[in-house]
Amino acid sequence: MNCMNENILVIDDEIQIRRLLKISLEDSGYKVFLAGNAKEGLQESVNCRPSLILLDLGLPDEDGLSVMKKIREFSETPVIVLSVRNSEKDIVSALDSGSNDYITKPFNTGELLARIRACLRLYKPEQKIPQFINGNLEVDFSTREVKVSDKIVKLTSTEFSLLALFIRNAGKVITHGYILKEVWGKPFSDEVQYLRVYVAQLRKKLESNPSNPVMFVTESGIGYRMKIIE
Amino acid sequence: MDSESRPDPDELLKQIKDTEQNHLKGKLKIYIGMCAGVGKTFSMLQDAAKAHGKGVDTLIGFVETHGRSETEFLLFYLPQLPRKTLTYKGIELNEFDLDSVLEKKPRLVIVDELAHTNAPGSRHTKRYLDILELLDNGIDVFTAVNVQHIESLSDTVSRITGIKVNETVPDSIIEIADEIELVDISPEELLQRLSDGKVYTADKTRDAVENFFRKGNLSALRELSLRLAADRVDRQVRNYMQVNKIHGPWKSSQRIIIGVSSSPDSTELIRWARRVSYTMNASWVAVHVETPVPPDEYRRVALNKNLELARELGAEVIVTSDVDVVNGLLRIAKNENATLIVIGKSPKKNVFSAFFKSDIVTRLLNESGTIDVFVVSGSSESGNEEKKIRMPASQSGVFQYLVSAGIVFTIALLLYPLSSIIGYQTVALILLLVVTLLPLVMGPGPVLLAALLCPVIWNYFFVPPKFTILIGKSEDILMFFSFFFIALVTGVLTTRIRQREKVMKQREERAVALYRLANDLSKAVNLEEVINESVKNIENYFKVKSFIRLAGCDGKLKLNVNENISSKELSVAEWVYTNSKKAGRFTDSLPFAEYVYYPLTGPRGTYGIAAVKFFDKVSFMEQETLLKNFLNQTGSAVEREILNDRAGKAMILEESERLYKTLFDSLSHELKTPIATIMGSVSFLIERKKDSNASVQELYKEINTASIRLNVLVENLLDMARLESGKLVVNKKPCEARDLMNSVLDKQDIKENKNRITADIPENMPLFFVDFTLIEQALVNIIRNAIAYTPDETKIKLQFSHDGSYLYITVSDNGIGVPEQDLDRLFDKFYRIERKNSGGTGLGLSISKGIIDAHKGTINAYNMTSGGLKFVIKLPR
């Protein structure tokens, strides 16, 4: 694996989860640091210079959301939020206040590792993307040309900016509010129906089976994710 | 910009407010005529018929045709309201039935004769009050009135025609009318119509022509009505110019102050001032200056009447106290930035005022500075009237005079035998002492009597030669006159001091009463105490019976029928509360009640009613202002308590919600952490195939399946708890059917059975508004249920469809269905049908139902004829 020397900080109050994560992450070649509460977590996030932080939203000493905000005050380190189901509101707030992805407990280790990889790839600073390839989708940003299985597909300018946003955040979940704000502007951040229509159109034009999308997937109650097809 | 012509912002705001209020209120159209027979009713009915023809819901509320055939003909086509029959002293009276109109709620009601006085027992004393209530309820009204019935014109009319007008309507109702139509014909034509018998029957006609319908009268009345209409048009033009910033000759911020006293001249003055302020477009203030000399009862009533009239005619009323009337008036005039002071010419001049100070008019003219002064003369006959009534109106009864005389004679009798010892000069001093002391117990009249009697008695009985009015010695003559003068002055002065003291005491009592109320109210810690304190204070101070009732949470007055208050009183209370206006005894609305009712209002709304039982009208009118102060304070206190209550409740609710969330979060955290550990570990082990052989891998998969099931169970339990606590928030957003389906099919345990599931979503399925996550959960539960309860080869079909207002989702299988008797209980909690390979929790379907119910949708289960079970979900879009 190509992820040697990557430090990952786990902030979770449950010792069992911390142990599980330590074993499975170290097995994949990451160096793992552990913190059992918010205070330790914040300290460690400065000390051990992590490449990525796994943050549990339910911490004993401080609300996970405010920890998230504090981390963002001094660092751009990618953060994946761990949370239980039924807390979509908290997840959306965490994402909106700067975390990069989320995974619900209980989770599948394979799924978690895939998320971590996507996050780390995304934050390689040298990675500029004039050309983007995912599965049979090919996008050339210099010419604004979009190809699916080598066939040119015409997109409207809104569709293209939506696609560009997905590509910039490839592999990562993006919230409805964030997409609407970025593509349509702040006054539209509640108009979810626009988004539904345009995502459906993107799927129609770019997915091989629009009724069973594999690239533009829905994260129920939260937003969308462009899946990296590996 | 020329500041003079810039529209006054307050004025504009008022204009906007007026227009806004008009949206909610009904529209009023008044037909004005110079007298009976000009055809007001006829043109009103013509317009009504037109409106009716256009499909406006029109109702004839009350129209008197006086047997005029043309009018009756029109009436024939319009729906009419039956009249209400009231029996008063054995006479049957037909009246306008306000309640049934309010019940029927038509768009437009025709109610003739605006100035009519309702029969005793009606809700309001006057018909125009009925009409105001109709307007408040959003019903349009057409009505008609003759010019002589308009309050500010009635004096003029009775002077012209010599007939006293009893039924009047306040000018304000003409002002609030949205439209005024002048029904005008020439006097000649009217007389012609009269002689044709179109107005009255023949015998009545002759009387009418002789008494009222003289040509001179008619011309004068016609001029009055034309002028009234012209004034209004003029005002409308001015309003229009002001709103639309058209420069015009109008001058804003004129303010007129009128001095009001108890004299009947003031009544006329008030009417005059109203007309002037209306035509000048000026605001006006009626000022009464209370002097230390207390007015007698008659004057007090008259004064209150005058102030009430001014209020009714739209004046702002200020009562101030000052030792000097002129100073008081000028002080208010300066505070109010008055441009004009209007006072009546006072005919009464007594000897003292001629000596001590110049009369009010002259002084006002001298001291008013830049403010214009207008002096209006009063009619002389009203002056006589005043005098006539003033004489017997003195404060002390005959009894007091007798007592006073008695005291003087008794003292004189006691002193008589002593006079030879102490000397007759000492007697004079003792008698003087009596005169000085008398004001402590007597009114001013008896004191004066004593002051006059004493010197005479002294002279007659004590001064030699005794038993004559002759006085022998010259120093005794001097003494007699000194005695006379000293007794008189002492009497007058002490009386005046006493009176001032009385006024001061009264004022202080009021202030103390208000202070005490404020104090008591501020100490009250809950609503009940506020009310008890307020009632206690009112009853103590006014010496009346009183009660307060508040409205409950449902916005209805909390009244118990078993209280010893009659149902009639209760209905008055309800009316007062809903209309937020005072009513009851001594008022114009519902005067048959025993109590006077006031709405209890705070700055933010009406909270209930207060009822006070006054025994006579005089004390009611005198005390009303203070009572209103009491009630205002109570209203504010009630509002304060209600707001406090609400804040308290909100806090408790918030706290309980916070507790609930904490409990719930920690519960879900505790239950899920072990599952998360098991699943995380096992999935790690499954992925690291190299460590183990095939059979161990099988076991790992078993652990995985079991932990998924455990997780589903825990989530179901938590969902159920959330649903039952009512804390479920449905967050509706636009959703797409395909998205929903994909999310459902993406669940791990469902994904494993994907080959059993087919989905059918029509092209162009519109977006629908639901809570995505919840509906997803509902569908997942149903599909899990289908997977668990049917054999492996069974196919499951998910279908979406829609019509205009509903979204339908059906989940069907081709399994064996369920026994009919179980269908109804399928959604019950923990209900499971006996089947071997179930493994469900018995909660899934009832959670689904809970979610669908929260969306105001329905879910039903059917056994299909082709076999298998079908769930149909119907959701509003």
C-alpha cells in the first residue's frame, strides 16, 4: 500500500472502538494515534501532525461539533466523522462546519478504509486535475469536454459546474446546502428540488444505468457523493 | 423642499393603517338626505338590487318603506331578514336582528335609519352601534340618515326648524364611512312629491307640510346637507393631495384647544369646534381645568357629559388641575402646541370677580401671546336653564341650615345668663369662635347663615338696649360692624380652606388607591393573586361589587354557569370579551345588564373581562376614568403573569426535551458501541482472508449476519421509542422516487437479497415532499419483513405511482399471504404471525405505520387474489 508514514488520529471515547481501529488501520499501514476525549484529541491533533482525523461526535467532555469547529480554527487536516444513525442533522452540521466525510456506526472496516483513502487522495496538494477520469467518465477541464465511454456528451453550463463540484470533491460526501450554495449561490441554499432535477439529469447523461446509479450516489438525508470507481 | 407642504409622516402612516384596516373591516356606505321623502331608501335599494344582480350575497336587514309603493316594489326582489320582535311594557316592537345577520354572514346588509334608537333590551342602545359591529365582522353595510340626525348639526337644525332632534348619530360614523351618497332633490320637487302622496298618506301629509316641510326649512336643510357633502369631498381631496404629495393650499399641524366647563354652552362649543376642526383639518383637544372649588353634583354630571361628547366627536380630552383657569388653559395650550384656543363667552359675573380679577376672556386675550383666541357666544336661554338648576343644587340640605341656626341659638341661650358676669363684648368673641369652628362640620351655606345670624343675635339680645336692633354706644356700633365683617370673612375663608382640603384629600385618596393597587399587584406572584388583589382594591375603593374572569387557553372566557351570575350577564361578558369593547349598565351596548363590563387588556391583547356593579349613573360617570386606570394596571399585571407562565412552561418543555435527548443519545451510544465493535472486527477479519480457512470464514459471516440483525433490532427499538415519545420531527423535502428506491436497495441486508426484488418507477415521476430518511426507513422495514416472512424463491415488487394529490408506493410479494384475521393486527406492536423462519422483532411494520401516520398518509395491507401480500402506502404529495 502507498500510505506509509500517514498519521491517523482517532478521537473516540470507547476503548473497544479505539482498539479495533488501531488494529485495522495499522494493518493497512497507517500510523495510529489515539485520544479518548475532546481535550486529548485537540492536543494530539497539534502534537502528532495527523494526515487525517477520525472524530466521534459523541464525546464525554465536549460536543463533537464544537471540537470539529476548533480543529478547523487551526488546521485543514481532513476529518471523517463517526456517528450513529438518526443523527443526520448532526452529520450535516459537522459536514457544513468543515468535516470531510462521515461514516455511521456500526461500520464495515472495508468501507471505512475506502473512505480514508478517498479523503487522503483528495488532500494531496500537488494533485491538480486538468483531466479527470473515473470509470468510463472522462472530463477535460481545459476544453470543458465531457466523454462517457469515449463519446462526447453535451452538458449545460449549470450541469458542468455541478459536475466540476462533484469532481473537486470526488469520493467525498457533499451536503445539499453546500452544493446549492456553490452552484446556485447562497439565496438558493434551501431549494433542494433544483438539485434533485439536475442530479437526475447528470445521471441520465453520464451513468450507464441512470435508474441504478453507481457514480452519483444519494446519501440519504445528507447529500450526494461521487463514488470513485476502482 | 418646502417643509410646509411636505406630507406629515404620521399622517401618511395613519393613511396606510387606515387602508390596511379597511381590508379586514366591512365597507360602509351612507345615503344622506336633507329630510324624509327625498328618496334615500329608494336609491339605497336600487344599489342593493344592482349588487344583488352582480351576485353579491345581499340581505335586507331592516328597511321601513312607509308604504311607499316604488320602494316596496324594489324590496320584492331582494332576500329579507325577518325582524326580531321584542315586547316592551306590553308593546310589541320590531327590531333589526343583529345576531342572525352575524350568523348568516352575508357580504352586504342594508340597514335603514342609521339614527334609530333601539328598543330597550336590544344589545346596543343605538342602531349605529349595531352597524359598527357588523363592519367589525367584515360585513359591508348600506345605511341612510337625514342630515338633522348628525350630532354636530342637530343644534343648527333645531334652531332652523324649531323642532328638537332627539335621535342623533356621532359625526365619527360619517367620517368612517367609505362612501357617502347625497340624495338630493329640490324643495319644490319634494313638496310636489308630498302633495302627490308619495311620501306620506294624505292626512299625515297636511300635518307634515305645516310643521316641518316649509320651503324655508327645506332650503336651509338642503344647504346643510350639501355643505356636509362638500366638506367631505374637500377633505378627500386634501387627503389625496397629501398622500400623492401634490402641493396644495393645505396647512398641516393645526391644533385647536377648547376650554370645556360644565355649562350647557360648552356643549354647543364642542359641536362648533368639531365642525371647525373638521373643515380646517386640524386636530382638537378639549381641556377642562379643575379648580380647587369642587363642583356640585349637577355640574359634575354636566361636565362629564360634555367631556364624553367631546370624546365621542373625536377630541382628545385632557383634564388638568390648576388654581387658575387661564393659567391652566395656557399651560396645556403651550404643551400641546395649540394654534387656536376656543372658549365660550361666560355670561356669569359675580360681584367678587369683578373686584378681584378681570374675567377669563380678557385675561386669556392678554396672556395668550402668539396663540389665536376665538370666543364663541352661548345662547342666552341655556344660561337661564343653568341658573334655575343651580339654586337647589347646593351641597347642604335644609337640615344642615337648621342645625347651624340651632347651634347658634343654643350657644346664645347658654351665654345669656352669663352675659351679665362676663360682659356682652366677650359674648361677641365666643360667638365669633363658633362661626370659625362651624366649617369643620358644616357646608358653606350653613356657615354663611351662622355668620349672618351671630352679629344680629348679639345685637338683639346682648347689646344694650336689649331686644332692639338699636345700638346705644358708638363703639358698639363699630364693634357690631367689625363683628359682622369678621364673621363673614372667617366663615368664607375657613370654608374655602376646608373645601380645598377636601379636594386635596380626594386627590390624595385616588393617588394612594392607585399606588396601593400597583403595590399589591407587584407583590402578587400568580394570576389568581393578581385578580384577587385587583378585585379587592376595586371593591374597597369604589365600594362596589366586582369580579374578573380570564380567558382560558382555548381563547374562550372561563365562566362557570353555577356561579351566581345569570346567563344573561354571562352572555354580556362574552360579548365584551370577543368585541373588546365596554358594555353593560349605563353604557350604550347591552344596557340591560346589571354590571358594567370592561375588556381586560394589556399592551398585547385582551385577556378577559372585568365586571363592576355601580348603583347609580352619577358615581359611574365620575369614577369611570379612575376605574379605567385600575383596570389598565390590572390588565398589564395579568399580561405580565401570563407571559411569565408561558416563559416558565417553555423552559420546562425545553428542559424535558434536553433531558430526553441526553438519555436517548447515551442509550443509543451504549447499545451501539458493542455492536459497532463486533461488526467492525468481524468485517476486518472477513476481509483478511489469508489468516483463516473456509470454515472459519463461514463462522465470521454468521457473526456478521447476527450482528446486523442485532443492530436492526436496536434501531427498531430506538425508532419505536422515538415515535412513541412524539419527538419525531418530520422534515419534508423534495425527493425523487428513484433516489429513494436506490437508498432502500443499498442497505446491506437487502442488497444480499437484491435478486428477489424488482422495482417499477414510471418515467417522469414528479418530485414529492416527504422526509427522505423516514420514508426510506418505512420501506426498508416493509421489505425486510417481506424477505423474512416469505420463502427464498418469492419475488418482491416495489412500485411507485401517483395522481394529482397523492403518491402511492406498493410493496407486494407472490408468497402465501397472511391469514385474513391477522391482516388488521399486522401493524400492531410486537405482533408476529406464527411462522417458522421469522426472526423479526414485531416492531418493523408498526414503525412504518408510525412514520406514514406522521406524514398524514395511510398504509394498508391486503391479501391479493393471485396470492401474496400487498402493502399500499398513500402519501400526500
